Amino acid sequence: MTSAISSQPDAIRVTGLHKSFGSHEVLKGVSLTAKVGDVVAIIGGSGSGKSTMLRCINFLETPSGGQIEVAGEQVKMKPDGSPADRKQLERIRQSLGMVFQNFNLWTHKTVLENLIEVPVHVLKVPKDEAVARARKLLDRVGLAAKEDAYPAFMSGGQQQRAAIARALAIDPKAMLFDEPTSALDPELVGEVLQVIKGLADEGRTMILVTHEMRFARDVASHVIYLHNGVIEEEGPPEMLFGAPKSERLKQFLKTVG
Ligand code: ADP
Ligand code: MG
């Protein structure tokens, strides 16, 4: 189950990732591998570079250096880190399902329309197929009755479950979650974590930035503690949470635990 003993192929491989905003170096050479079926959890304080790292993986941010491989395919980059092959980039982006902190559903579309938008208009899936698939996914996340609802009329937990279903609708090779529960009222966190846990249990590959330490301990196969753009410590959850070595990590776990 842990990446160390998994013989699965790599789903995502990041090597020596650097990212600067102007003179501010936010990522200072970060490497990680998620094999197929792995759940890699990224933890760390605010401003440590967690979101930037996820955003670099699907090129929502342009890396300043390093390499990114998705399903064995290396993203072609120019010397400045920007993507060299737009078509390849599109394909790779469409193989990663991203879930953001603030749901980011299209507010002027119903839930069903949110789910079929990319499959129909970008991936050219026949509409009836896309709708059938969307309905299955909505059923999975407990929103079968909400397909005609507009996001504004749903709770945060429902919106985030819809956003997860939308990310699944492109049939991604891996899911990227950026603090999917941190914008939610406490009583709505559980229903979203339960959906994510279900995906982990069925073997979905994911990279999950979270501040839910108990959840990370429960679902992750590998945990990375990021501090100031550097991996300060990483390992299986039992080690990282049970026997942290770094003083910084020990302090961090005290403040969040
Ligand atoms: P985290 O997700 O761990 O809280 P972020 O990756 O969001 O951290 O941010 C890391 C650092 O990068 C912060 O200092 C933040 O201000 C800076 N940063 C993030 N995005 C940008 C941006 N688009 N422009 C300038 N600075 C940014
Ligand atoms: Mg963040």
C-alpha cells in the first residue's frame, strides 16, 4: 500500500520542482512520486507552498524549473519552465481532476451542466453518454436529487461534492485536492471527507493537500511535510504522525493537533 513497496507504475512524478514569484522562491526543489493507487497527503503551514505545488503539477502555475511527468509522459517545457507543447499540455490537464478549496463551480450552470460541460464541449463525448455518466457520479456523491440545482442554492458540502463529481467526470488519471474541506462549516466536513475516502478505497490516485491530520493519517499511503518550499520530512503516515523526527514537524503537529 505504501509507495515504497508498490509495484504500480508512476501516475505523477515531480522532480526538482522550483517556483519563484519575482524574487520570492516559493518552491526550492521539491520531488514526489505518486504511483497508481497512491494517496499522497501534503501537509504544512500556511504559505509553505502547498497550493503552488499542486498548481504547478497541472500548470495552473508555470514552474520555474524541474520536471513533471503524468502517467509516464514528461511534460515538455521550455527553458523558462513554460509548456512547450500546448496540445500535450491540454491532454495532460484533462487527465488530472482538480478540486479547489472554494469549489469553483460555474454559478450560472446547474449541477448537471457543471458536470457535462468539459466532457461534451472539450472532450467531445456524446451528450447522452456524458449525462448518463454525470448522473452516476452524482448518485455516488449523494446528489442524485440535485442535478437541476444551481450551486448558490446548495450547502458548501453539497457544492464540494458536486465539484468532486465534476472532477471525476473527465475520468482523470489522478485527482488533485487543495484543502477541499477548509472552506466548509465544521458540520459539513465529514460528508466531503467520506466521499474522498471512498475514492481512496477504490484505488484512485490522488494528491491531497489537507489540514485534516486525522484524515491524512487514515487515508494516505505517503505523507509529505512541506516547510518553506522544501520537503522537511516525508514517509508513511504511521511514521510521520506517530514518530516525527523533525523538530519543526513536531511543533507543527502540536499546533494543528
Ligand atoms: P500554501 O498553500 O502552503 O498556504 P501557497 O502555495 O499558496 O502556500 O503560497 C506560498 C507562497 O507563495 C506564499 O508566500 C504566497 O504569498 C506566495 N504566492 C502564491 N501565489 C502567488 C502569486 N500568484 N503571486 C505571488 N506570490 C504568490
Ligand atoms: Mg494553499
